[in-house]
Amino acid sequence: MMNRLAIVVIGFTLPGFVCSLQADPSEILKGYKDQPWGASAETVREAFPDSYLKAGNKEIAALTVKGQPPTLHTVYSFMMDQLYFVRVTLELPMRPEGGKDPDGKKMIEEMVKEKYYPDEDARKLLADAKVSVHVAAGSNGTVVVMYENIGIFREAQAAQRLAEQERDEKRRAKEGPKRQQALQDAGVPDLL
């Protein structure tokens, strides 16, 4: 009798508990935590004064924020000064000391699925918004969760290409006549 009562209690309470764990998948459409997609590196850096900003060039930058366990660190990636990608590296409890942690990865994948992809509507919502969440096994037993707004990435990539084209056109307009003359002086047309 006691076992049946326990099963009934669990049957009624567990679904409510699981539902309470599920976040609104639309929250990730806005950004990662308090940092909105498309935010500038400087805006995100203000939220994390102890962070380290590494800029590859004017178009690409990464802001690394040291985490609190189990988070080892979080890296915010920017293209054309717009946040489009976040990588969270976790050191999970009871992880293997060396190599990959396939069990930890699987557990985190299940949590991500439950939180962001609980049903087909949520999957469609994220796909339409071009936002995704992926999990990978890192080195030394870490698990990496990656949040990406591919829509912002593609827009920034297009803006980057346009900026490069404009720079090239300006350079050609400035150097073109001089270079044409240099080719003539070098006798290049006679070699063709």
C-alpha cells in the first residue's frame, strides 16, 4: 500500500517539478543571461570588469570571464563588435581527470534539451530565430556549452565583406593609376 501511495505522489509531483526546471526557451532568443545578442564588446566588458578582452582585429574579439565552479570560464565572441557566440566551459563534479567526459557531456545535453528544446515548438522557435545551443566534450574532462546566434553572425559577416569591398575599392581608386603606369613602365604588356 505504501509503495502505491509513493508512486501516486511521485506521479503527481514529478511532472510539476520537471516543468518548474524548464526555462522559457524564448529567453535564449534575447541573449545569454543578461547579455543581449548584438551587444558590443565594451557593453559586455562593463558587466565583467575583471574580464580579459582579446581583439584579433577590428572585426573579431573575444572576452574571457573567469567563472565560479563548476564554470571554469565563459568566452563571449564578437564579430563587427556584436555579440554572436558564447562558450561556457564547465568542470563538472566527478569528472575524469584526463581525457573526455562522455557521461558528463550526455548529462549536460539532456539538461540543454530539457531547457531549450523541450518540444517541437521550442525547436522551431530557436531555428526560426537562428539561435542554437550545442554541447561538446572538452579536454581534461571539461564540457563546453556553446550558444550561437547565427543570424547576427551572418549579418556581421555580410557587413565585414561590405567593409572589405569598400576598403579595396578606395585602395584601387587611389593606387590604380599609379600601378597601371608602373606595369607599363615595367613592360608587362609586352610580356603578355
